[in-house]
Amino acid sequence: MKTRRVCLIGGTGFVGRHLAAQLSKAGYAVRVLTRRRERHRELLILPRVELIEANIYDPAELSRQFSDMDAVINLVGILNQRRRRGQRFKDAHVELPRRIVSACQNAGVKRLLHMSALKADAHNGPSRYLRSKGEGEAVVMNAAGLHTTCFRPSVIFGPDDQFFNRFARLLALSPGLFPLACANARFAPVYVEDVAAAFVSALDNPATFGQSYELCGPRPYTLYELVAYTARLCGHKRHILKLGPRLSWWQGFVLERLPGQPFSRDNYRSTRVNSLCKSHFPDVFGINPSSIEAIVPGYLGERDMNVRLSSLRRMAGRD
């Protein structure tokens, strides 16, 4: 039976907003579960999208919300633990997938798509993030009675990302020297619209049942190359200082204590394995992945122009 109704967990996040839009455009009815409906009302302008306030960690609530669904997609993930806010890797990456699997089984939902992470490994991952992601992926892939598909992307970029935009903000705040941890770590950034398109393509494709797919962009870069590229696009003339392993660890120690946790020791440990795919973008999806050079200038250049206009307005006000 063709999927018509999809429940989206994590649909108010970066990838979730793009996926909700693509699902809506493709004709699916989409139910997005969120803790605070009023904060994400922009999703309601999408046709066939409903925004439901629900506790996604409540098994009974999940079963109720899944009862009339054809498929469930889980996108929930956190990059850092924040104990004061009750955000823990095990809760988000392991226990939640386990409860989603159980709720799917209780509600009779047969199709489950799950967002994992590139290099996720329950046993040998160098960081708590990668180990917990690997454990959650194993829970999903071993679920009885479900047609499951997992996705393992590298760094995901797009206009509202927390990668290029975050480095653009940090570069703007730095004086002339920008100390960069893990400068030689390697990534193959993948465009958020390509990731969303892969989910939509997989939804009704039996060939993807029981499969786990790595998703990467067309070419690899070091973190140094990506940050230098960001600086050039934004017009920031900075000397980027490559920090060695010891100083990178200490930078994580300091920055994980700041609001927003721009970097942590667990992030540092994650970079011990390169975020690169073993092969090209999976042929089954029929997608030619977009490069950062084709997409990023469109939003970082616009961002820098807005910053300059704001600065000019402040100067005019002083005059």
C-alpha cells in the first residue's frame, strides 16, 4: 500500500523543516510532533501539514499519534549533552528510537525511516555521540516486523544550518586570529535538500527496506578548508591558527561551558574519524548531490550583506 500519512519526529529542526516541505509538495499528509506548537507555526503554511503538541518521550502518546499513520520518520538528534536541560545522548539517540519502534509495533505502522550519523558505531565510536547514534541505529535496524531504512549523513549544510552560519558568526566576532580545533578533520558536506529528497525517495521504495545509506556531498574537505572558504565568502580577513590535539581538547573543555556549547570535548573525539563516505551518493535515489560552491555563496553572501547594511545604518544613526 502506498504511504499517504507520515508522522515526523524532529520535524521542527533543521532537516525536519526541509523534509516537511518536500513531503507536503509530494502530496503526503504530514503530522509533526513538537513540544511547543506556538514556536513553529510557520510550518502550518505548508499544505497537508499538521502541527501537534505532544511529549515524544511518552510511549502511550506515541502510540496514539501513530495509530492512523502509514509511516514514521525519526530525525531527533543532539550534538552535545546538556544535563541541566535534561538532554542526554542515551535518551535522544537510544531510548527514543526504542520507544518509537515499540509504538510503531503497537500501532501497526510498518514503515520506519531513521536518521543516524556517518561513522556511528555502538562499540568502537570514539565519542559518546557516535556510540549512542550507533546504538540507536542498531535498535531500529533490528526491529521485528518493521520495514526500516537508516540514513548516515556527513555534515549537513543549507541556508539555516548550524555549520557554515556558526563559523561565519564566530569569524565575525574574532579579532585577527581565529584558533581552529581539529583543523585537519575531513568532511564531505551534504546539502539538506538532497538529504530530504533521499528520505522522500526511500519512503515507498521496497528496495530500501532494511538498508542503511551513507550520504555525502560530491567532494571531501578539511575543516580548515571549510572555515577558510567561509571567511573568504564573508569577507573576513583572519589568520586561521591550526590547533594540535592537546590544544583542541582544551578548547573543547573551555567552549563546552559557554552558552550554546559551540564546541565540546565530545565533538573533538568525534573528529578522530573522518566524516567521509565509502562511495558516491547512493544510486537508488537518483540524486546528483549539490556542491557547497553551488549553494553556500547564496546564503553566506546574503548574510554578510545584511551585516554590512546593519553596520551602515548604525553609522548613519550616529551621524
